[in-house]
Amino acid sequence: MQPVGIGLVGAGAFGVFCLDAFAVMREVRITAVADVDAGRTRSLADKYRAAAYDSLDMLLADTAVEVVALNTPPYLHAAQGLAALAAGKHLFNEKPLALTLEDGAALIQKADTHSRHLTVDYVMRWNPYWQAAAKLARDGVLGALRHMDLMNHAAGLDLPNDHWFWDKSKSGGIWIEHGVHFFDAFNWVAGTPGQITASQSFARADGATDRVEALARFGDAAAHFYHAFDKNGQTEQTTVTLTFEHGYVTLREWVPTSIELLTTVEPDALHSYLPGQMAEPERIGAQQHRLFAFAPEGKAAVYRASIQAGIRDLARAVRDPSHRLAVTGLDGLESLRLAVQAENT
């Protein structure tokens, strides 16, 4: 199909990572870049043979831009997203959808009014190991889902104290800025909307909240979420454990590159679910089996492929009216609803 023209707004480190991912794709073409740093904008525009703009308004006036990839801080998502949709652009929105439910709903309404597509960059939906976990749950091969647990020890120490992440008026706080990823993933795996039943938070000496915890339920499945932004890049660690009637599924790292199953189900019934390279199954005790599969290409490659899959899905929807987005604005709003619940419970 004809490549879809993309204008990226917000060319920080993650924005550049996205540009590098987009640049090698056939389905899209980078047509414009906008950022508050004029020097960075022009350098990147030269690299990708795109137009350089100093403002969002200038980028939105460019008819070659069909999709706006919004990579700005969360407090800008609502106003900038509404402007992009009103200008007739489709929207590839970095999470969260917005800081408030009212703004999130307004974005969805604006997209509907202007017949534009809106999706959120929920990379876990495209991660092959999260996809394997979701398929195992959906097919019931391990029995009913009983419990989901997230332990996310993130590299908050790598962020300066004056970074916008620590300012709730700009980030929304940990639940809204970061937690929405996992709320969406648990919604998706469980196949049913969740409800927060309890939450708590912890502040460091300067008053910034750096740890949060919540209990939730997704239908008959219990859930626990813990985010701590008090590690560095060398000590951070993320683990998700899904407990089923007949086994356990473990995903490690914020961008999982492996999956581990400990189960009484015979390995032959599970091989087709496991992506990447498989290790030889192990016998654990009299009845249990340990299965392990991993991505030999590494985290960066898996992350890049997930971003590419998300933008590819949007590009297909732009070109093919019959194609339905895998991740919609309503998905972004539902995960934001849980984040707001966790923040206010």
C-alpha cells in the first residue's frame, strides 16, 4: 500500500527511538518532525529527509502529514491531540491517552466527529510474550486465570529531581503516566474490565511520590500492582506472574523478552503458544514441567518491533476502511479509568 505520512511531535529520546523504528518500514514515511528544540528538530529532519517545524500548528498545516505521532509529556496530550484530530490527522498517541477521563473522552469524541483513527502506543499488546500470555488465558489451556501480579522496580533514580515525571500536574503521577500500560495489559489478558479495590502510595523526602501499590479484581481474577521508581538502570527489575488453575506464567523485564511456564500440562500441548527460541522442557518433581522461551535478538529489537506493529496497524486502518484497530481510544480510556481509580482510592 502507499506509505502513510507521519509527523512526529516531541523528539526526545523515545521520540528518536520511534523515528528510527518508523524509518525502516514500508508502510509509513516520516514526513515531518516538530520539537521545542529547533536544533534537534532540524538535525532529525535532515536525517530522515523530512520537514522541520518549530510548532505543532506548522506541522498540522502540512498536507503530507496524515498521522501525528504524539510523543510529548502527558499534560500536552489532550490539547495537542484535539488539535491534530481537528486538523484532520489520525493520531498515534503515546500513553497515557490524557490526564483526565474528561479529556480522554473528548479525544475519542473528536476522532469520531472528524472520522479519524485514534490509537494508543500500548506496546505490550504487540509484544510476543504478552501475546502468548493473553492467548494462553483466552484458550484456557492452563485452566482458569486466578491471580495476576506485577512487581515493577523502575529506574526512577535515573530521572533528575526536576524532571516533569515527578510533577503530577504534568505527568499525572505514576499510575497515570506509567501504570496505564499494565492496567491495559491485565484488562486484555483477563478479557474483562477491572476494578481497583485498594491502593496506597509512598513519598520520598522531597515529597515526590516514588512508590505506589494497588489491589484489583478482573472478573474472578485477583490482581496486585506495585510500581517503585527507586532503582537505577542497573538494578531495575520487572516481573509479572499470572497464576492459572494448572500452572504459572512469568514474564520478566518491562519489555519482556522471555516467558516461563511452570505447569502440570504436558509440554506438547503448549509448544505452539511459545514464541522465539525454546529451551528444552524440564521435569520439575513428579508432575510439573518448566518451559522457557526467549528472544535471542534482545530487548531493543523486541521493543522496536512492537512499536512498528502498532503504527503498522494504524497505517492499515488509514488505508483500508474495513480494518479495525487492535487498540482503540476506548482501550486507552478504560486503562486511564483504572489509573484514576488507583490514584483516588
